[in-house]
Amino acid sequence: MADKAPVITVKNLYKIYVLGEEKVRALNGVSFEILPGEFCAIVGTSGSGKSTLLNMLAGLEAPTHGEIIIKGEHIENKSENQLVKFRREHIGFIFQAYNLLPSMTAIENVALPLSFRGVDRKTRMARADRLMDLVGLQKYKKHRPNQMSGGQQQRVGMARALVMAPDIIFADEPTGNLDSVTSEEMMHLMQNVVRKKGQTLVMVTHDNHLASYADKVIRIQDGKIKSITTGEELRKKLEAEVAL
């Protein structure tokens, strides 16, 4: 990966909210790069600025100052219509809330984003079918969300994020509603799927253990980057703490 140009470059990023007389710096001069095919975890406690950062990377919130370059394009300068088009072409989302439509089967939920792009039904369902297999839900294609566990619904959410073949997937606390065993399964799945498909995954989490699955771990505190390490380094640190 070292010889590849970054797929995401963030330069001197600030987000300042004005609350009455007070200025709150949600992000305070953040800079980093993420390479194509990299699994990157942005980790921090509640209020650290990590969700604000993810929203800005996804073009859902505008920075006060700084640059966000994704696939060679400056997204901080784009209009709302340009951002909608950019997200549709390049970005997939996995949410903490599964956001599945209860009236649709699992496979129909996965195929849904393709219908917004005008893809014919046969092609939509064939692609959704392959992705349901990829996330290990071969037997649940015709199930509705209320017939599935939280972990299964989150897998459907992941398949839906992948169906548009995005270059980048943003995941906001994707295992927040899952128990620890199911969270582990989800992390392994996310690791394997993005590696198979060569996609870039950016995940926000408050959980160090989940962050340790990533290739790169960006730790954020009080709106600033505290450290950038590898998942392996974090894993070794956590193992050493357990051993004490």
C-alpha cells in the first residue's frame, strides 16, 4: 500500500461552533492520510470530535477551515448537489441503527440503493444475492428485518453499503447495538470483505478493542489527533494491559 497515493487527505481541519459568547472547537487542526484499501479506525471518547470528523469526511457537514481531498477532489468546496452526486458514486455507509425498511425482505433492502440509480430489477437482485452470500446470510434472503437478530440486520446493512461498489465505506459505531460476541464477528466480516474487494473502510468507534482490528488507528481527543498507530500496535498494548 505504501506506493499508492492517499484516497483521503485531510489538511489542517477545523470545526468551530459558536454557542452564545463561547467558541467550541470540535476539531482543532486535524491532518492525516488514508491509503486505498486501508481499514482505518478513528477512536475517541464521547465528545472527542470523532463523529464530527466522520460527518465532514462524508460531506455531511462543512469544515470551518481546512481541506478534505477524497479521490483527488476537494469536497469542502462542493455544493450540496455535487456532494450528493459524489456520495452516490463513491461512498457507502454502515450505521449503528440498521435503517432497514420493515416492509421489505433482506435481499430487497440490499438491492434498494440500486433502484435509485435506475438499475433494472434482474441486475439489482442478482447483485444483492451475491452480497447476501458474501456476508453469510444465504438462508435469510427472504426474511424481513423483524425476523432477524441484530447481528443479522447489521450484516444486511453492510451488504447494502457494498451494493453500489463504493470506493470508501464510512461506518459510525457499526457494532454499537450488538453484543460483544456479535461485534467480534462483525469486525472479522468487515475486515475480510473490504480486503476481498479492495475497498477503503473508515470506522468511528469509542472501543479500543474494536479499533485494534484496523490497519491504522487515529486516536482523537479534544478535537486533536493524539496518536496515529497500527491496529497491531494497539492490540499488543491491550494484551500487555490485560497481562498486568
